[in-house]
Amino acid sequence: MITVTVREDESIDSALSRFNKICAKAGIIREVRERSYYEKPSEKKRRLEKKRQRKSASISTGARKG
């Protein structure tokens, strides 16, 4: 469980910002979105296969993030 203690003389907005950053790093928001509805195993397999194909295509063309 993620906890954020509000420091002395710290606004609630900055504490909320820190909390959101921690959640993003931990991957909680992404996981909640993935689990927000049921995905059939066949659909999940198809989605992951498309993801692998996109990744291999970008590697083979030499496209890089940056």
C-alpha cells in the first residue's frame, strides 16, 4: 500500500502530486486500467501478439525512442 505523509508547511496539492508520481512509477494506474473490464484470454493473446509485432517491426526498422 502506498502512503504519503504530508510534510509540515506542504500543501495538499503537492502531496497529491507526489502520490500520483509514486503510483505511476509503481504501475498501479496502468494495472487498474487493464483490470477495469474482463478481457477474454483469446483477446489478451491477440493484443500481446500485436504488441510484439509492433515492437519487432520498430526494432528491425531501426526506429528508436529519444
